[in-house]
Amino acid sequence: MRNTEDTLDAPSVDGAGPTARAAVLRDVLREGAEQADRERRLPEETVHGLTEAGLMRLMTPRRLGGHQADARTLIEVAIELGRGCCSAAWVTGVINAGNFVVSLFPERAQEEVWGKNPDARTALVLGRPVSTVENAPGGIVVDGRWGYASGCLHADWMGGLVLVDDGSGRPTPHFALMPMGELTVEDTWRFTGMRGTGSHTVVADHVFVPRHRLLPYLPVLHGETDGLVDPGHAYRNSLTGIFSIGLIGSVVGGADAAFRHVREQAPHRPVAGSSYENQAASPAFRSLLAEAAAKIESARLLALSLTDRIDAHAAAGTNPDLVTRARARMESTHVMTLSREAVDILMTAYGSSAFAESSPLQRIWRDVHVGSRHAGFGMGIPQQVYGRALVGQDPRDISLLV
């Protein structure tokens, strides 16, 4: 089910929709992927292309120059971008999730972010609050560090979690929205995959955050924003799903890029130690290719089903229950697992030269393996979360990401 009222309908390049525009950028992203991997940040040409195509403001409110796209649009764009560069797709997904969260803030905060620049980008870090907070007139003063801040090198704003006493006597987690110009970035992202995401550590040193740039975290995360967010906001109840979509889309797209490369090269590659004319003639190769294709298509269809469910709740104005939210996290994890398994199969099918530094396959393999092990999808927690929900127990007892 699509929420047609909230799909992207702004003027576009050559009349193309967002997915088509992402497809046009695919070759540009592919050309920049090696540079992104080498320099551990997206090339400026990549960021410029994504911005000019409007793909960094998919979730920005329409009234402030954004497109207010639905979840289906976001996943389709992320998959298409992932076919060119996993890191670029990942950053685009995170930025759009960050902008989604900003759209839940009071209007004053939204005006500060987008009033003069509808392309303003917001990096977002979910996880346990890691900061020291002092009350100050009209707001708080924050000292803190937030690791794994994907997209921080290209963001104008950053949303990190802080503990704030809202008068109840018990500090609760809040999003603190801070300009990147008041923060510093420590070079800590030295990983073997998703290197181009530049997921460094962002540091706040005595940064003042006014009250209107604070937003309670748990109600937003749990889809329980009634009374907190404007009831006319179409996506007020979708954070868990929205946050995972850009991430899983980048990995599905990467797996598909690997599949296309292996299939296209098969007629031109020998099968070492055999009499087969090429890989395409080998029954063993064809079997592996079919298995990988089935896993990728299953991952893609599951991802689309997840987004359609998010959009259905948004269209109906209903809050998803715990089982639905836990299922979303489990399905996101399964999408990642299927994509990773498919890439492993493809590396075996292609042969050892897939691991040559000159091969795009080894970069995709590294990106998919790192991306699919994001904390939101790992350590068996999603399975435990969904299992508890299925038997009537509260999964929030073991995880905040529900």
C-alpha cells in the first residue's frame, strides 16, 4: 500500500522521479566509490550530485522545500544508490533519517534548520546517551561524544542523544539538535568496509542547546508521539522503520551490484582446472548464481514489504504495536543477512580474483559485511526482541531499539 498523498511530487530533473534520478547517478557514484573507499569520505562530486538531485531531502517537510516522500521511495532510492556505491547510499539513508527526526521537532527548530536552506543535512546517532548535561537558562549545556556518526562530514546539523531532566526528577533521553559548526569531528572511522561513510566521532565541548532543539527520544522511537508531535505529521510514528530503511537499502543495492558484475563477466571468464568454455557453461557456477539471485530478490521483496507496512500505518494515522515494531527490526536484520550471504556466494562463484584490490567485488564484499553488522542488526538482539514480543513479553526490557 502506498500513501500517494505523500510521495515525491516536486519538480524533478527531466521529469524523472526520485528512483529514476538515483539510477542516473549510479554510474557517477560507481566512479567515485574507489575514491570514497580510499579517502574515507564521499567525494564532493558525489555529495553534490545527490544534493542537486534532491535525494538528501526526501524526508524534509514539503512546506520547507523538501519532498516529504514515503518510506517506499526512500528504500527504492537507497537500493538504486547502493548499486553504485554502498557508502553513498548509507549516508543518504542516514541523512534522510536525520531530517525525518528534525521534522518532528517544534516548528522553530525546523525553521532554523531549513528556513534558509532546504538542502540542509542532519546526521543522526542512535544509541545510549554519552554526554554530560548542565541546565542553563532557556536550555542545556552539553559536553559529549557520539561515535559512528555516519554522514557527519557532510552534515549541517547533528542529532545526538543526551539525558535531560524534564522536571520528573529522572533524566530521560532526548535528541539534542546541534549545528555542526559548533561541534568537532575526531577521525576515528578506520574500518575495512563502508569506509566512505566517514562515520567518525562527533564531539561537543560546552555547547548550548535551547529547549526548542530538544525532543524526547523514547516516544518517538516507540511510535507513541500523540500529544508530542503535530498529529497531521504523516510519519510521526515510524522512526524505527525509517532509520533502518536507508541502511538496508544500501546493502541490498550493493549485493545486487555484485550479482550483476558476476553475471556479466561469466561468459568471459574461464573455469580454472576444467574443460568448460567459460563460467556461464558451468553447472556449478549457474547453481551458485541462482542461489545468490534468489537471496537478493528475497531481501529486496522483504525490504519493500517492510516499507509498505510503515506507509500503511502512516496513511491510517495509527501507531504500530510492539509486535509490529519488533517484526520490523527482525525483518531488517533478515534483509541484511540474506544480502551478506548472497555476496559470499558470489565471491565463491567468481573465484579468488574477486579479492584482487582492483576488483569492485572486494570493496562491495567489505561494505556489505561491515554494514550488515551494524549494532541495530547484530548480536542476536533482533531475534530476541521479536521472540519476546511474539510470546507477549515486552522487548523493551532488553533493547531500546524497538
